[in-house]
Amino acid sequence: MLQGKKIGFIGSGAIAEALIGGIVKAGLIASSQIVISDISQSRLDYMQEKLGVHTTLNLQEIVNGVNILFLTVKPQVIHSVLDVIAPFVSPATLVVSVVAGVSTKVLQERMPCVPIIRAMPNTPVAVGEGMTVITLGEYAGEQNGELVLTIFGSVGKAIKMEESVMDAVTGLSGSGPGYAFVLIDALSDAGVWVGLSRQNALIMAAQTLLGAAKMVLETEEHPAKLRDMVTSPGGTTIAGIHVLEQRGVRVALMDAVKAATKRSQDMGKKPNE
């Protein structure tokens, strides 16, 4: 599907590094078919050395030379980037934006008739366990959608949803790994507190969350049902869950997703709004 195509990335931050590393590792495309542009030469040197990709400081060069263009810059600079590249983006180029909070409508206004897809992946794409949601712009079409789903599907799970929920997607799965890392760190600290070594506690905490997540996905059972299966009357698990509920962990996680969603909405606004 990607044979003979070239993929470009504008921006070489963490999500670009994770995605490139993931799709190359998955064998979907060779690193020689990928070119990256960034304002930092040292960052480009790092990416070239680590991933074997081509690099350039010239935005026009990367826009003119690729079939698929990923926009992986921070929301604060997307409008200045568009000022430079928009006049050169051809309708033959598929643009995939992973810029949080920026709608396909905003991008389409700057690049008329260009097929645009908005995607929200998270950093576990680097290890083949990412979660990505895409939404299609006006000119993208189902074929382009399937192509992008294939790209992101090679590094985890990928689904298509409506544009209206993309900020919520950012708040849940986009920011979600950060919440999970906090939980793993806290559980690891707790393990040390009750007498485990740091190394063993960290392995146990991470594997426990991984295993629990896999059970939800593979059994397709509601998490509450799976929780009940391991919660014996008067046992250790219900004692721990009681403390979690008492301390408001559930509400804290819900509020975290709401706050991240709101932040995504705010970042998507134009500077003069």
C-alpha cells in the first residue's frame, strides 16, 4: 500500500519519533522513504542517527517531495508553519495532522481542496501498542482513511470517529499514557513502602496494568465485571478498592480527562480568539 511512496514529517518531537520508530519497526515502510523537517539541526541529527531517516531544514523541499505529509508540531506554532507550507501543498498530497486541538476545518481553510486527515495517536505507538483515532476532512475520502488506519494500525489500534469528539479523544487516549505512568509510579512506590525492591515493584506494577488492560480488550467484558471477579467478600482487593474510592481516585481520573479535553479545546483556538 505504501510501496514507492515517500512520507514527510514536519516536526520531530516525541510523537513523531514514536510514530516513525513504530512504523519502521513494524516493517510498513523503510526509513529511507521518510524525510523529516525541524527548526533544530541537532534534533534532526539525532533523528537521522537513531532512525536512519532523511532530514532537511527546508519546509518547501519536504512539502514538494512527499506523497503523505504528517504535521507533528506543537499547536502553538501550527499557524506559522501553515503560513510557510500552505501555498506549496498540492491536492495530490495527503496531509495527516496530529496537532492537538486543531480541527480539519481550520486546516482546510488554509489548504483548500487538499485531502486532510486529523489523527490523535499516543506515545505507545513506539512499542506497537498505541491508540489512534482519526477523522476525515472534506476531501480525504475513504481510501485515504483506510491508508492512514493501516499506518497507525501497524503500531497499535486505530479507529475512525467524528470530528466533534476529537478533543475528548485527546483528553482520554492522547493524554492517557501520562495518567498510566503516574499510576505505575505510585504503585511502584507503594510496593517499596510495603517491603518490595524497587526493581520488582516496578515490574509488578507495570505488568499488572498491562495484564488488566489486555483482559478488558480480549474478553470484551465491562471492567466492573472483571473487578468483581477478583474481589472476594472481606478480602484484600475490596479493602484496597475501598481506599481508592474513599480518596476519590475515580473522580480524580475523570477530572483529569475533563481538564485535558478543555486544554485541547483551548489550544485549538487561533491566537486572536
